[in-house]
Amino acid sequence: MAAGTHSTSPELQAKIGRRHVMDALTTALPYHAERSRVYWQGAEEFSERDQSDVDVEQTELI
Amino acid sequence: MNTYMNSSDSKLLGTAETLNVLLEHRKILSECIREMDANAVNYITEYAIFQRVKNYTENVRSDTRKRLNIAFSSANLLQSHLVMELDNSQGENRLYFQQSVLAVVRLCDVSLFKKLTDAQLKTHLQILNQAHQEMSCGEYHFADEDDDFTEFIDNLFLNIGRLMSDIRQNIVKMQSISKELEALTAHSVNSQVDTADYIKAKQTWLNEIVKLYERHILPVLLFLNPDTCYQDLDGLHTVMSNIHKTLDAHNQASLANHIQSYALSFLNFYQPIEATANAVNRFIHKERDSIKRFNAIEHFYQHKLLTEFKLTQSDNLNKKLIGNAAILLPNFSPSIKAFTRPIGYSFNDSPAYYKNLFNELEARTLDIFELHDLASVFAKANINRDAKNRMRRHDALVKLLDSIHLRETNDLLNMLHLRLEDQFDAYQLYDLISCIGFYRARDPAFKLTTTNLFAQAEHGGQQFRYRKIRCVNNTHDVNKI
């Protein structure tokens, strides 16, 4: 597990494999009434192609 | 004569009934006995009883109050033989209670047990010694028919029994010592007190505890110790064993066994008292230590630090910081508390450090000349071009992205993926992450919205499962608004 800023190298992110974005905002408009933080569960993932579908399902569950 | 008898009727109670009332409401008599002990007299004044009864009956039912008033009236106490004598020759009415009545009340209240002082112990010991002398000088015939002998033996056992009960009460008292210590310290712990009061209070406890230890615990311990010898008297255990031997020699086996068992019981008392004594001793030492420490710190603060601080409050504007004179003077702190501090790395500018460093360098240079091999002294040089290569690759990517034109799409990454796969030789899937950052910062004409829908891209044996990003041209959106 690692935590990084947006300047963290994408290469490193690919090596770690799972990418969660923690600081997303609901709207890009500054001072908007609905502007608040949002976090979506479920990571963006890098994985090897030869991984079986079962494995993908397992990692999804985690 | 009886100030409070006038209000109630003159009916009196019997001995058993009066004693019953006395014991049922023994708080009254307990307080009287405590006062009597404090004044070191053997009588209780009528007025003291009257006042206690009055306070006690303030919040009780009226019939109970009436009963108490009758029971505690002097006439009733005298009539029921609980009081031996009423003496009004000294101006106040003094009630001399029966010793047995006082003993019963003392039995009910642990705090009323008389402490066995050194003098009392000596008296007990003298009685036993005297008894042994009488036995061995041939005054008695050691026969059950001899009335003198039976009386003497009864008296002997009475004395031993009394001594036994005294010591037992003392043990109970000592076992409740922790409660007493707590009561002593409670005040200064609970309330907010300033330092002077705290020191005073602490000194008071210490004095009381030391007194308790030296005047009450130690003598009893000494008295029960089988190895103790007194100047002109035999110790308790020596006397007991002597009496045992004399009785045994005169064919009084059962009496001898009785004495033996008493001696064993006395020996048994020794251990619990010793444990208490050890605990109290430790407490005293600890308290003394802490008072010493506290005094040292307080002295430093009051006499050194405060005087230094007052110097800074003068009109002289040059003197606004506390000087270090106070800190250098006293020599108390090293012995108070020693704890190890972390040792830092010795990178510093002291002459010793530089000397050490240069010695090491000199030695290594000499090594080089002797070994003719520089490589063994200095490590091998190495160039790592990875970082530079990454930088070049990123520059190439940025150049390419600059030339790519975006269009409105539901899946920006898929579009970029397809284009980069064709146009960028060193393309890796993770470049897509760089692309988003690039466009977010660079291209305000398109609005990028991350959605919670997943899509997948594949390249070179790797998969990237990503959230779709919607790309909308926001120039006409702005116009609309």
C-alpha cells in the first residue's frame, strides 16, 4: 500500500496495481453549493492479461 | 441534678435493657470513650453524655428519643449497676463506668482499641515474671486440692488471656492501618492546596506515621520476638517456656500444655505484625525521600530561579532574559534522577572531531600508496541513466499530446489509447494517467468528467481497468449559461 500526490509517477502506480483517487470533487466549479469531496469505491487496476477471470473476480471482491 | 430528666417521666429500665439500648446506639458511648481516652481520664462527665444524646436524638423518632433519654439518664445508669460511682464533688458530675461495659463497647468499635504501649507490655511481662518466681520458690504445693494454687493458676491464665486479647486487638488495629493512612492523605489529595500547605500536611502525616510505627508497632514486635531479652526481665517466650517447664516438672501436664499452646499463639502473631511493620517502614522511607526531593526543587525555585527572574523585571531594558547564574550554582540535580539520554551522531565542529577525521584520511592515503590499488579504497563509479530516459520519454509524450486534438467523447481514455498505440513507439498503459493530468491542466476548452463506469484497455500483455472520462466541449455550454 502506498499514498501519493498527483505527481506520483504513473509507472509506480502501475507497479502497485490499484489506484484510488481520494480527492475528487463532485463539481469542478469553485464555490459551487454542491462542491464536496467524493470517493468511489473500487480501484482502477493494472493487471496481467493471463490472469484468469476467477482471479479478477476475487480481487474485485476484496 | 438531671437536667434532661425533668421533661421525661421517672420510669427506669433494668440492667439488661439499659445495656441493650447502650449497645444498640453505641455511637454515643463510643464518642464518649474516645474523648475519655484523649483526655487520659477514667470517667465520663454527665454533661458530655447529655450533649451526645441530644445531638444523636435530633433526627430519630420521638419514642426512640424518649427511650434513649431514659436509658442514658444518670439515675438509670447508676440503678442498673453499669456505673460504679457517681462523683459530684469536683463541680461536675463524673460517671465512673464499669470496666466491663467499656470493654464491651470497645469490642464493638475497632478504633477504640487501646494501643499497647511499651509501659503496658512491661507490666504484663512483670506479672508473668513474678508468677514464675512465686512458682519456683516453693510457695505452692501444685495440687488441685490446694485453693491457693487453684486461685493462682486462675489468675495466671486470666492475665495471659488479657494479654492475648490486647495483642489480638492491636493486630486488628494494625491491619486497618491502610485505612488510616488513606484518611491522613485524603485531605491534601482531594482539595486544591498550595505548596506550603502541601508540605505542612505531608510533614504532619509523616510525623503521625512515624509515631505510630515507633510507639506502637515496634514495641509489640519487639515484645513478641522470641529472641528479645530485657535488662532485668525474661522475654515473653522465655517466661512462658519456664512456666511450662515448672508445671511439667510438678506433674501438671494439662496446664503445661495450655501454657504451651498460648506460647505458640503468641509466636503466630509475630508474622502478621512483622509484615505490617515492613509495609509501614517502606512507606516512611519513601515519604522521607519524596519530601527531601520536593524541598530541593522548591528551594531551587524560591531562592535561585525567582531571584534571577526578578532581576529581569527591573527598569533596565538590557536585562530581559533570565541569566544562567541560578542553574550553575546548585549541585542537587544529578543525584535526584538519572535517566539515559540518546547519544547523537558526532557530526560537529569540535577540534577532536576534525583530528579524528584527518587521522582517518591520512591512514587511508598511506594504505593507497602501499597497496597500489585505488579501487579497493574508493567504491566503483556508476552512472544510472534511467531517470534521464524517463524524462526524455515524457517529453516525447507531451510533444505528441500537444499535437493531438480532442473531440467530444464518452470515453476519453479509449480514444487516447487507440491514438497513442499507433503514434507513440514507447507507449505503456500507464501513460494514460499522465494524459489525464496533462489535459486537465492544459486544455480548458474541454470539460473532463470522471464517471463511475468502468472500461478496459489492453496493451503489451497488460490490462488497465479504468473509470471512463467524459469529454465535453464546454465553449457552447458557457455561451448557453
